[in-house]
Amino acid sequence: MTITYLKKAAKTPQTGTDETRQIVADMLAKIEAGGEDVALGYGQDLDGYHGPAVVDDETIAAAASAVSPQLKDDIQFAYDRVTRFARAQLESIQEFETELSPGLWAGQKLIPIETAGCYVPGGRYAHVASAIMSIATAKVAGVENVIACTAPHGNKGPNPAIVYAMHMCGADQILSLGGVQGIAAMAFGLFTGKPARLLVGPGNRFVAEAKRMLYGRVGIDMFAGPTEIAVIADDSADAGVVAEDLVSQAEHGPDSPAWLITTSRRLADDVMAQMDRHINALPEIARNAATAAWRDYGEVILCDSDEEAAQVSDDYAAEHLEVQTVKDDWYSARLKNYGSLFVGEETTVTYGDKCSGTNHILPTKGAAHYTGGLSVHKFMKIVTTQRMTREANREVGQAAARISRLEGMEGHARAADVRLRKYFPGDNLA
């Protein structure tokens, strides 16, 4: 087995991590110490925004008026499919109680998170779909209070389409704050008085790092950002389609990896030959981002066999994984590590990112080795319950006391003993 890198990335998703961590750590410390004024100060310095942090009803109404009927219909289209999929996810898990032994019942309950903070990127692009993916899913889960935040564009404030989508999806509070200051505001309960217990949403490396640093004080969905794509393709794939799909994710930002894993040297050469043409056809902002991303993070990996290609893919554990081969079914059954899988040429990351129904907030930087993407279940605590009869204590209490003493935990043992003596006087069980 031989793996050949026809194009090797100069940088990795970990490049610049130390610098990012220091910047984010300083910002979080200053915002926590200084509160709302400091958060607003960062908004002024970084986004050129001098307005209020809380988006009021008047601004929401103005945003709705600024959105075209066609875009409203498209947002509704995406919302319907995302919520339908989320409801199906909700139905896939249920509360239950089962009798484990006579008189001993154990159960499972589903309790929604009380307050969730949903970050919606709004800097380089207006990520309307991210509002739908996070807020709508939280509301299907039953989250009582959803705080949403997005970056403003100077004194114009947040993008009207994002505000409209946030409101339509059920956000209870909307904040005009981006980046680290937005994440911090939700985590610390600034401007709302309600600290988020869970932070979700994609973002750049600073947003992702802020979530990572706050993890433990609050829950997070996963490490989500910068975005990644891997395409597994063989000689049957259309090189133009593959190249376009790689470029479509590279345009996210200069640090967005795009990986081609292939068993075909002909396809690899064809895709590499087309990349510059597809990138140069983009508008300036996207072109600049995709140029840097493909130059610094793009890879083309030639494999000897399908099994080798699958193993390379599993090692990379890409956020988005497309399969365009004559053995799509085999790959679908074989692959283990990815955020979301797109099987066949007929589907693409774009569909999942925008409106097809599955969630686009997905694990990056190898996190797909141990977690999936955002789901309705992320907004819920799966907790356990138990109850038992006094008679069941006869069996359970004795076993618990013996195990406790074996472990050297006398206090635990006595908590069982006191019940055995009370419930079964004269039986000498304790």
C-alpha cells in the first residue's frame, strides 16, 4: 500500500493555534472583568459598530421589510426541512422506565437545556443557514431561552436576512456582536442576564477557540471551525464537479482545508489543473479566501486501493465528506469518521450547508473521530432516574454494602445498612 501526496498542505488545521489562544484568552479575561462595556468596545474596535448590543423589535421589523419575498420563501424552505429532520431525530430517542429486578425500576428522562447561545457568522459572508441550523433545532428540542448573536457590519448593524431568519426560527434575544465578544456575551449572560448553558454554532478560529476555552463552564456543541471538505473520487468522477466542490468550501476562508482522496492519477491531475480556473472565477472576497486556502491547506492524495482511500479518509475525519465513485455503497458502509456524508455526485456539501435538512454545524480538526454534528439531542440532557420498593432493598442493599466495603467506602455501606435495619428488623442483613 502506497500513499502519494500529489499536493501536500503547507499548513495544518493546528497552524497558528498558540497565537490564537493567547489573543482569545486575553479577550475573554477582559470581557469577563469589564462586562458589557468591554464587549461593546470590542464591537466598536473590530466591527466598527457603535449601536446597541440588543437588537430591538423595531430593528427586527425593519429587517423583515428588507428581505425579498423570494428569499423569505427560500429561508422557509430550508427551515421546513431542517425542523422536519430535527423532529425525526427527536423521535429517535425516548424516555423510558424499565424494571431491572423485582421492585427496582430505572429510567431515562430527556430534559432540554434551559438557555442556549447560538452563534451565527456574519462577517465575510451572511450565514443565514447557520441561524436555521442552530436556532430552529434548539426550539425543536424544547430549549426555553435561545440567545442568538451575529457580527454587525459597521454602523449598518447585522445583516437583515440573518436577523429575519433568527427571529423566524424563534430566537428569544438577538445580539449584534460578533467574534469572541459575541461568544463571551452569551456565556457570561451580558445584555440578557441569562448565561448560556450551551454554546453552539460555527465560526472562525477565534470563535472556535473561545468556545474551547469556555468549555466546562458551559457546554459546547463541538469544535466547529474552520470548515473542511474531503472528496473521495475514482476514475468515474467528473473532475469539473469535484474541483467545484473543493472550491465551494475553500471560499469559506484562508484556513479552510480542502482534500481530494483518489485512486485515479488521471482524475487527480485533471482536478489540480482546473482548480485555479474555478477559483479565479469567484468574486474577489471568495477568490482571495479560496486562493489562500487551496495554496496553504489543499491536498491531493493518491491511493492504491479503495480500502486505502477509506483508511486515509478515516484518519483525516473530515467535517464534510463527499463520495463520488462506482462503489458509493461500499464506501458508505465502510467509512467511520466524518461529520456528514454526501453519497454520490447528485448531492453536495452546499445542499447540506443550506437547505436539504441535515445540520451543517459539524466537527472539525479531527473531532469527527469521537462526535457527530449538531443535533436536537445536543440541546437535551439525557438523565437517569431510579425508584424501588422496600422489599427490593433486601437484595440491592446487601450487594451495595458489600461492594462499598470492598472499595473501602464505609459511609456508602452504612447508607445501605441503615435501610436494611429499618426495613427488615430482626433479619440481621446489615
